[in-house]
Amino acid sequence: MPKSEEAGSFPPYSVFETRRFLADLASLGSVGQKRLEAKLRDYVYPILRQTPHSGSNIKRLKNWDPPTWRYRVGDWHFFYEIEERQRTVFMTAADHRKMAYR
């Protein structure tokens, strides 16, 4: 039986990058942007496709509406929302940790 048909398994989440998220990445400059894009593609997105609710670098933010999560990579925070019905993770913002909550 294929893994996706096993009892209790769910299809992976898809990841969607919003315009604001892409603009935040573009504002980093070419060197920083390429490095963070590689980290997102190779490390962050595979984790978010499987378990967007929990992990060592994942935290649900308190008192945010709509419910929002933060993924930390070094000095950078990536913010996202989860749409359960569509099984989609919406990447909404990227910010340096010093500026992330201002």
C-alpha cells in the first residue's frame, strides 16, 4: 500500500509565498536573499510540508488573529498562517529578529 494511503496519514501541506513575504526577501539584498531562499527551499519548506504546527524552531504566536506561527532560522523569523481545509501554509512575512515584532 502506498504511504499516502496508510491509515492515519495525510497528504503534505503546500507552501504559498505571499507578495509581502517575497517583498521582504527581496529587501535583503542579493547575497542575503539567495542564502535565505536556499535555506527555505532545502530545510524549512520540507519541514513545514509535513509538520507546520510544531518543531524545534516553530512557535505559535500568542494573541495573533488570524493564528500565526513563527519559524526561526538564525537571526531571521519567518511568519506563516495555516489553512487546514486546503492544507496550505501561507508564508506572510520575513524579518530580522531585532525588527520582527515592532
